[in-house]
Amino acid sequence: MNDRVRITFTEPGIAEVCLTRGDKMNALDFEMFDALAGAIDTLRDTPGLRVVVLHGEGRAFCAGLDMQRMSRIGAGEPGGTRDLRARTHGPMNSAQYIGGGWRELPVPVIAAVHGVAFGGGLQVALGADLRYIDAATKLSVMEIKWGLVPDMAGIVLMRHLLRDDVVRELTFSGRVVVGEEAVTLGLATRVCADPLADARALAAELAQRSPDALRAAKRLLNAAARGDSDAALFQAESDEQVALMGAPNQMEAVRANLEQRAPQFKA
């Protein structure tokens, strides 16, 4: 995208999004915000996409807001902030989009998180469908340290992942959570010896699943996370399944399993 984010198509249907500001621990400046939003927009319009792996270069996934930007805010200098009241992406503003926008992609997104994911960096990771970390990865809802609140879709995302009292404790305190505790609380999916290798392995596995079924499953799971009524979810399950049954990719899944071969799905 630019010198902040790189998109690589590693295999058919698999895209990797890499934060490439490793010398700054991938801290979020305006250019990084714009690059991440641009990456989401690009992937939304990419034909044949089946799965996304999100990760960062260098020592950390993302250390949160850029310190130079924080210094400008603390000094009351102009240009340190943008107008967050404007809705630029449906119900979200441009900052919320780089967290919540990953959920809006129609395919699974796997975040491989290493080093630290603090503040806004954690909110970017929370937007992924899955978050793989290693035992030393440090996570924090750190906005309170700077006299702020999570404002990159973090509250919306955390309410579906963690108990309400846990969200409150982490938001009020800003304490750092490491490794297995992050999994126990719901901030991470699992601890891996090598999060990026495991994310890539799962991506390769998912790329061999029916893309129609993956997209239908994500639509249903997003509807459940939104809190759609039971009646709406019952109907959505039935509608999605009827659309899948007997379609070319579903029939290919059946034939490939019966013939014990790799499926050849159509995007």
C-alpha cells in the first residue's frame, strides 16, 4: 500500500497484510491509519479471496498510537487529531474502521500477534476473527494511560469476546495481559510457539475449504455477534444452507471427500 502496510498474495486465495513500520514497532500514525483502511478496501474488492493473515514486522505487532502524535496532542499543537465525529465508513469513523473493518471483510481474518499489541494496536488485532499469540506476547487496553478511552471499535469488539466485568477492569486499569491469561480472558484465541507459522498453516487449510461456505459462516457469525434476534438467526441459517446445498462448490466438496482428493473450488 505504501511504506506502512504491504499486501502479499502468497497462495491462490490467501492474502497477507503486514504492518511494515518495524523500526517504530508499527506505531499508528496518520499514514498507518490510511494504509490499513486502504488495505481493507483493497481486500474487500479482491476477487477470489478466501482468507487473510494479518501480522507485523520487527519486534511488535503494533505498539499503539505513535509517540510523536501523542506529544503533539499533549502540547495542544494542531494536527494531532482528526474529527472523530464524522461517520466515514457506515456507522464507523476512519479510526474505528481499521479495527472493525476486518470483521466487515467477507472472509476469515487471522491475526498473528507478537511482541506487544497495545491500545490501538490491540484494537486492530481484535477486529480479526482469530488472534494467535506466543507465550510472551503482551496485550493492553492502554488508552487510560493517556487519559483516553478505546475508540477504534474496541468497546464493540470486546463486548463479544470478554465478560463485561473483565472489559471494565482492563479498560479502567490499562494493565498488561500476557500469554495464556489473554486466552483465558478472551483477548486471544490460542498461544502458539510461532503465531505467524500457525496462522499461515491455518490459512492454507481454510483456502482448501469451500469459499461459499466460509463466507456464509462469517455472515452468520457476524449476525450473531451483532445480536440479531433468534428468529432472524434461525431464518438466516436456513437461507444460507439452502443457498449452499447443491451449488457447484458444495457438490465439489462432497465429491472430493468421497474420492479422497483435494477439492477444486471455483472462487
